[in-house]
Amino acid sequence: MTVTHTSIEKPSLDIASVVNRRAAGHSLEAPFYTSQEIYELDLDVIFGRHWFFCATEAEIPEAGDYVTVNVGPHSVIIVRDDDEEIRAFRNVCRHRGARLLDQGCGSVGNIVCPYHQWTYRTDGSLVFAEYQPSTFDREQFGLRPVHVRTVGGLVFFCLSDEPPSDFDEFSRFVEPYLLPYDLRTAKVAHQTDIVERGNWKLVMENNRECHHCDVSHPELLTAYFPFNRHSEEDVPPRMRPLYERYKAAEAALTATRTAAGFPQEERRELDSRPTGFQLFHLPLDGAGASLGKGGEQVCKKLLGSITDPKFGDLSLHMQPNAWFHFLSDHAVVFWVQPLSPGETLVRTTWLVHPDAVEGVDYDVDALTAVWKATNDQDRALVEATQCGVANPGYVPGPYSTVEDDVEAFVNWYVKRIRSSLG
Amino acid sequence: MTVTHTSIEKPSLDIASVVNRRAAGHSLEAPFYTSQEIYELDLDVIFGRHWFFCATEAEIPEAGDYVTVNVGPHSVIIVRDDDEEIRAFRNVCRHRGARLLDQGCGSVGNIVCPYHQWTYRTDGSLVFAEYQPSTFDREQFGLRPVHVRTVGGLVFFCLSDEPPSDFDEFSRFVEPYLLPYDLRTAKVAHQTDIVERGNWKLVMENNRECHHCDVSHPELLTAYFPFNRHSEEDVPPRMRPLYERYKAAEAALTATRTAAGFPQEERRELDSRPTGFQLFHLPLDGAGASLGKGGEQVCKKLLGSITDPKFGDLSLHMQPNAWFHFLSDHAVVFWVQPLSPGETLVRTTWLVHPDAVEGVDYDVDALTAVWKATNDQDRALVEATQCGVANPGYVPGPYSTVEDDVEAFVNWYVKRIRSSLG
Amino acid sequence: MTVTHTSIEKPSLDIASVVNRRAAGHSLEAPFYTSQEIYELDLDVIFGRHWFFCATEAEIPEAGDYVTVNVGPHSVIIVRDDDEEIRAFRNVCRHRGARLLDQGCGSVGNIVCPYHQWTYRTDGSLVFAEYQPSTFDREQFGLRPVHVRTVGGLVFFCLSDEPPSDFDEFSRFVEPYLLPYDLRTAKVAHQTDIVERGNWKLVMENNRECHHCDVSHPELLTAYFPFNRHSEEDVPPRMRPLYERYKAAEAALTATRTAAGFPQEERRELDSRPTGFQLFHLPLDGAGASLGKGGEQVCKKLLGSITDPKFGDLSLHMQPNAWFHFLSDHAVVFWVQPLSPGETLVRTTWLVHPDAVEGVDYDVDALTAVWKATNDQDRALVEATQCGVANPGYVPGPYSTVEDDVEAFVNWYVKRIRSSLG
């Protein structure tokens, strides 16, 4: 008796052709959002070969503190070692492959395998392995390291042996902007994980435009203006008064930040480099301070060396998987983990001043209300889009004039895939 | 670091060989019921290129009323437009692909995308899309239409650009039989959706024989005779008295319908044409009127122009996915949606006279009792068969003499697949 | 409209290469634990062509008693026929393929298909099939038999038409060891099924070493010594006193069994033959009788012809899927069913003397406590390993000196796969 394994020949998708026929200014073809094969290509080319934002230093303040981060089937340990250096390792025992750390975060002395107690120091070196022959060389069996870098309290890893070298330039440019916020010593006030039933690229695309904000995000618009990449001629008459308020707030913010002596130059290198990013300022509406009711502060203590609560929103967009809002009184950090072609985890972390006391300086519900509501609204939009692009009736459509950061994300993605094809 | 994607070469199933070696008079080989590849072939060749029954006009009586219909990953909007014409469109926005209508049915003025509010009229034309450049031509971005036809109140769509042309002949033949029931103005009294864990072809095959009725469907046999395609010599001695009652009821029904001046010719073109169908009459047992206790009526108002409740059952079988029972006092409409290789949705809709009042003229439980019980019994049989054919120990077996409509369904299916292979 | 089925070419895994590059003394590469393709290869080569332990005779004591056993998509009926012979058949009707028996165990007169009542005797012959033409030959449509063998009350089947012939030698060697336990007439005291989210090979590998027992199995170590394949030089100083007690218990057990006139020769043919096995004795700690508190008996009646409760543990390990512990007062039988690449069912059956009365001679909780706890601990270890080996950061690691039965299992597996490749 033989079990017969049969499959019908399917016409293969020539990835080079699909990538090359991509129409500029249009959304991607369906397989980029739905196919297992392209998902695996993304894990390899995008998540396997680029710098991946994975945590803030605030999450692992003490020696022995760790988080584990999953990217598809990968699991990586980010740990602060005994010398307070941040290290990253594959979360796999070198003996028979058991997962070493099962929790998302915690604190350890050594890293001990639950199966046969192989024991590793937080620098990755193997210090104990029982019943091995005398020829066994412990030095050959340390944890497999993963490249890791930090920038102003933000932690990135790269699974590749040869990470993109332009990270240095990114780091040099961005760090001065982050230093005033002193995120290295910040405190995690809250963290949420939500799973969106959509491809990770739809989650990113949704983040890269505010065309949908006007109708979909009433809470967000109590503090933000519904403009992002809108030129003056884009603004419809009904929004003209709002736009004028926006321009005035922008001018005031520029004056404030310049007076404070903080760097002010914006940079938009979203699709021109491996470590694509954009750094820009957003003025706030209403009281103009933060995301409280009417634009009020949500934490009494301001971050780092900031003294004026009306300090706007310093926004950082990173390819492929993160975005950040740095406000005078708190920071909100967002990043995505792909789980499957049609599922993505979005982790949101709220950071406040290390001395801020819950219930005294801030209230968690008030601090997190706007982005919790906004995340959930975005989840619904991403899920409607996943449903739609999976429909064989879908054809890529044209981006509007205010969706050029979506286009930049897609351009970056297509370029990176293309360059991997050599 | 490179994620390595590996797979072992599997011997490919040459679809032409499998189709060509099909043994006449036998059930299909296992992959036709279990493989993802053949499921996708079915979506393409069977559901993508044939007329697919999807709704009754009674479900969308007013302008703006719609249903959405899923066929595998496809989603189609069936909507009555402002001119009361029935239209069908791909349920996908032409901008960035969001699903437009998320509910199974409802009523709209225009069709508005939830993402960026692109707005379409019920005739599919795009009337609003914000932030587009001046070169944008709205006429190019109407909803993608799907071919749609109605016959006597029954709605069919075809996803192909070139639908089978024999639908005209089918329509001409069948419509006169349906007109007396006046289904266009009928009222939906009840609708159920059940998911059967079996391939859609097993659901259809189960519908196409009553060999299993004798033991499995006690409720059904209070009204129907357990004969279908039984010739006189097929009838075992124990069933002889029942068979004689059946033949007498059949003769009486023919006389009644002829006296009423209704068309009487039966037609069985199940496997000889793309739009395969069978139209035939079934006499009823007991009181002979309908599916109530002892064969009594279940709705006081008779359909359309019918005046004699003892009007039998006009049965219509359609390839690939529907069957219908038209009785004097109600109609029951069944159709299947494939969900995956091993899952199929069966929707059952009960129609009554438009003026029939629930609780006065009919009781929903009494109206639906027989087919609810029968559907559930069939579900169990289909699921046992799916389990069995997925077992590598399964070999196709021979149909009995009373299963020739199953053979006709399988023949039709195999012919359609063959013809697609050119 | 055509649904396009596309896939990206993935580099194929050349199975011969992977098998040939396997490093001796190391765990297998990841695809052996995670890939659907290798899972299907395992179903074909390992489970489709070797003897598979599936039940004890005690589970089907009377004519008409049956169990159904699933191996991946296979389902097999094991039934005691009217002549008290044990038979095995494919659990599929020869008509249209319905699964015949839906329950895991039960008792039947004949085997009747639920769909159209085709009826088979317990010897597999077809005795009833309605509405077949006169040319129909019932003899051609009996149930498809599966090879089945019993050894001392243990039941094995083989799905292949040509089962490994070395089963005879295995049977001749092992049967004399089992006869004193008289398992044929034993009684099932308890049975549990647990699903471990790990590949079946990880479940087997975990069973084949006790390196992990010391830390993971406190309950087990109340009765057993944490040694298995430990040579004297393997024993660390902290365990030296325990090891001396172990050697003394081993000597006492040898004396007891020799005095009883029972066979004593051990045999370890784990990777040198298709029907790989190991038969050996394990002394017990504490009172030395069984798995009760402090090593006490857990059933008052001893099995078969055994008179001395301090009779140790006769252990039998079988490739590919079973292991057994035969004690003086009960036997525990373990076997695994692969469910998917990452899921395995482990069935555990406790057997006692046929006259033992629950609540009088034994208490189910006390009888099963040690192995229920141990099974659950092993489940957690297997699941941690499945998580780890699925991580692309996993590389095969070296077995320790006390894991040579794991190496033997893997060797056997690799040899069997290799030999199937010709």
C-alpha cells in the first residue's frame, strides 16, 4: 500500500515578472497580500535582511531583563546582559532545539533550557551541558547571536549576517532628535497587543495616510488635524477653515521648537535606502499639548529636557514595520509582527517620564484612549481591505494625491524585493 | 541569514489523466473531494464559467436592496438598482480594494466604501472619489459588473466574461413552468444557512438520489414517496404496495395539472449541456397537498394562480449548485456555496404568497420542519462520506440502478472539466 | 474571468540529499519535524510500510467488539470476528466511500454503512447491497483487509501489502516474555488520549531517554531511578549514592526473575531491522513493587502467573510508535498516532488482572497518577521543542552519552526513509 501524494501543476508566478509589472501609483496585486509564498519571501527578504524595530530599552531596564520577539517562525531573545549591554540571540537551545524562553518578557540570571538544563550566560556563552563526552567543546555551542543596535532608546535587530550599513547614517541623523525625550530612562506605562486579520503590508499602508482619518477616527481628530501630505490645492472648500488653523499651528510649533534649540530639519527618505524612514513634525489642534480632552496634557511630568508642553508631535516612520509619536508628555511606539499572510500583530507601547506615578501624574485610560480607539478603527479598515483584495474581482487601484507615503512604502517594498532578485 | 523555503517534490497529478481514467458508473477518485488544487480548479472551471444560482428576486424586492454572495474567495453584490433592474458587481472598491458591503443583505442608497468613501450608484457608476488628480477619469472606475439573469424570479450570475449561451434555451423552457407560481412577488418566510463539512460535490451527489431516503429521512417520507428514478423492477417486494400507491398518485397529479392547463412535459438534460438541468413532477403521499402532518397544507394562501392545493411538487435540479421544490402553497429553494475543499454552505429559503401572514396563514416551524430535519440528516451523511473518501483506503464504488442522477451530475462535472482542458 | 492559481517557485528539498547529509549523533534538521511533505512521506514510508502497534486484545474481548484506529488520514477497523479471530479492515464503504464506523470503539453484529445500508460481516464479506444490477458480484466488494498480527495480547497492523517479514522473529523472541503476564485476558482499567502539539518523532525521541527525568519527572522518580543507558562513568558525583542503590536493585531483580524461571536475556535491536525493538528490565526504587507511594503495589491482584510483587519493570520499546511497561500488578501501554506535522495523539492504556475490581483491588487515581503526571510533563517538553525546531535559528545539536536510544530511533528512521528511496 502506498499513500499517493498528488498535486495538480499550477502555473507558477514568476516573481520577477510580477514585481516588474507593478504599476506606479497603484496598490499591489493580490498575491502580495494573500499568498503563502510571498509571505515567506517577505520573511526572507524584508524581515530577514533589514533592521527590524522590536522593543524600547525601557522594557528591559535591568541586567537579566529580556523580551522575546517573534517574526513569523523566528523567535529572538533581546536581553540586557550582566554588563548592561543589550544582546540578541536565537531563542533555541543548541542541544536538541527546545525553545529556551517561553514568555514574552521576564528576568533571568542565566538562560536555562527547560529540557536538559543546558545553561547559557546572558552574553550567550554555554556554561553547563551534562553527559557530554570529553571531546565536547562548550565554546562551539554558545547561543547564536543576532545583530542588535539601539538609537535613542529604540532597539532594532537584523537577522541577516550582513545588515544594511546605512543604519549608521540613520542613527546619526535621528539620535539628536530623540535625545531631548530621554527614552532610555523612560517608563512603560502601558502596552497592548492586537491581532489584525490582514497582511502586514496593509497594516503599514493604512498607517501611511490620513485620507481615511476624517471619517474613521473621531477620537484621533480631537487632537490631530486630518492632514498629512495634503498640499494646499488638495484641501476641499469644506475643510478650508480647518486647514488655515493647521497652518497657523504648524508655524507656532516651528517657532517653539526653534526657540528651544531642538533640531528642526525634516527628512523623508522612505524609499531611497534600505533603512527607509521619515522624520517630521505634526502640530496639534485644540489646547495643542497632547492627546487629552481638547488637546490637554495626559501626563503631568514632561519627558526628558522638554519644558513646554505645546511641543507638537515628532513623528518617525520606519520601513518596514514601525512608527512613533513623540509628544511632550509621553511617547507612543507602534510596531508590527507578521503572523501569517493574513494576520498581523500590532504592539503599542506608551512611555512616560520615569518618575511619573500612575494615578498621580497620569491615568492609564486617559493616556491610552485615543490610540486604543484609533487602533481598533484601523483594524476594521485593514480587515475590510484584506477581505477585498482576496476577492479575485480585485484589481489594483490608483492612489490619491494625499497617499504618497503609501506609494513610498510600496515603492520601498518593491525595490527591496527586486534588489533581492539580483 | 536566509530563511530557506524547501519542499519535497511530489509526483504531480496529471489532471487530464485523472479525468480521462474516470470509470463510468462509479464515484470519483478521492482528490476530487479533498484536494486544494482541484477545489481551485472547480472554482475556476465550474463556478467561474457557468451560471450560478444565487438568490430569489423575493430577497431584494425594493430598489437599493442587495444580497452579497460568496463563492470561495469571490464576493458578488446582487442589487436592485434605482430602475428596479437587478445588477451584479464585484464586491470590491476600485481604489484600494476594500470590501464594499460587509453584510449578507441590506438596503443602500449608494454603495459607499468604508475606507475612503469612494461612492458608487446602484448601477455601478462612480460618483465620488476625493483627492484625485485632474486627469482622473471616473468613468474608468465604476464597479466591475458581473453577468446576471433572472428566470421566473430566480437569479443567476456568471463570473465569466463569456457565459454559456444555452441559458436562453433553458430560460425559455423553464419560465412557463414557473410563471403560475409567481415567485417574483413572493415573500421570504424563512432562510437558513448550514455548513456541511464535506466537499460541495458530495452535497450535490447526496441531493441527486433518494436511495438513502428510506432509512435516513423519516420526516421527508411523511410527504414524499421514497422513489426517484426507480424503475418497476428496482422495487423490492417489501415496497410493492407503496410503489403502487406512488403510481396512482402520479397518475392523479398528471390529470390535475393537465386539467389546469399547466405545462406538463418533463425534461432531463442533466449532463448534455453547460446549463444542465432537470424539470420533473413528484406526486405527494397522504393528503397529497404539501409538507404538513399527513401531507396537509402548511400555508393557507396558495402561490400565484394555483387553485388546487393537491398540485404535487414541481422539482427543478440545476447544475452545478441548486435544487428547487415548488409546491402549491410554498416553494423551497436550496443552493450551495463552496467554502473550502471540505466545507460547503447550504442555504435554504422558504417562499410563500406575498399576502400570507405569519401566525395567521402559516407557522414557520410547521412550514420548515421537514426540510430542516432532512437537511440535518443529509449533513451527517455528507460528513460521513467526506471522512471516508479522505481515507487512503477508499476506492471508487459502483452506483446502484437508482443513482443515475448522481451519475449524471458526475458526468456533467467531468465533461465540463474535460472541456476546459481543451 | 479566470481565477488564476499562482505560486512562486520554491527551491525543492532533495530528500535524498537531506537524508544523506544527516550528521550522526545529532538531532534531525527542522523539516523532519515541521514540513507537510515529510509528514506525508512519514505516513507513506514509516506508517504505511511497517508494523504499527494499535491496540491490546483486552480492548476487544468479545466477538463483534471493535476499535477504530486513525493514522493521519487512514482509518482502520480492528474487530474480533464471529470466530474470535482478530481482523483489520479499511474503515470505508465499498459503495460510495462513507466512513462505516464513526466511534473509537464499540460492538457490532454486522458492519452496516449509515448511507445506503451496505452490510458486511465481521469477516469483511458483503452480505447486502440494494438496487444493484444482476451482474453485480458481491464477492468483489468485501471490505479491504489490512494485515494484522497479535503477540502476547498486543495487536499490530501493517497497511502495506507486503509487511516486513522480520515480525515473525520479533514475535518468537518477545512472546515468551509476555506470556507470564497473560495480557490476552487482562482488563482495561483506564485509558487516556492526549494531544501533544509536536511532531510524532519528537514524542518518540522524548520517550527514548531519561536524561530529562531528573528535573522534569518528580512523580516518576518516586518509583524509577533516573538512569537509562547511563554507564558508570556517566554518573555525576551527586548521583553516585543513587546509582549504587540502582545497581543493587538491578542485581536483586535479576535474581528474582531468574528464580521464577522467566526469560531474562535482554535484546536491543532498535535500528538494525525493520521491526526495531528493545526488551529490557528496569529495577524499581523504594518498596520496589510498583508505582504507588514509596514504590508500593497499586493493584492487589498480580498479573498472570506472577507471584512476587517485586518483579521490576519489563520494558518494551517498539519502532516506530509504541512503548510498554509490564509490572507485577499492572501494565501500561503507550502508543502514538500522528495527526499532522505538529500534532500527535498519545494513547495510554492501563491493564490489570481480569478479576481485579475497581475500588476493591485498585483505585484508578492511584493506578494512573504517576503516568498521567509524567505524560503531561513530557507534553510540555515536546511542545517547547516543536516551537524551537520550527525557529529558523535552530541547528541540529549533539546527543549526550545517555541519549543513545534517541540516536537509535533517529538512525532507524533515517535508514527506513533511505531504503524507501531505493
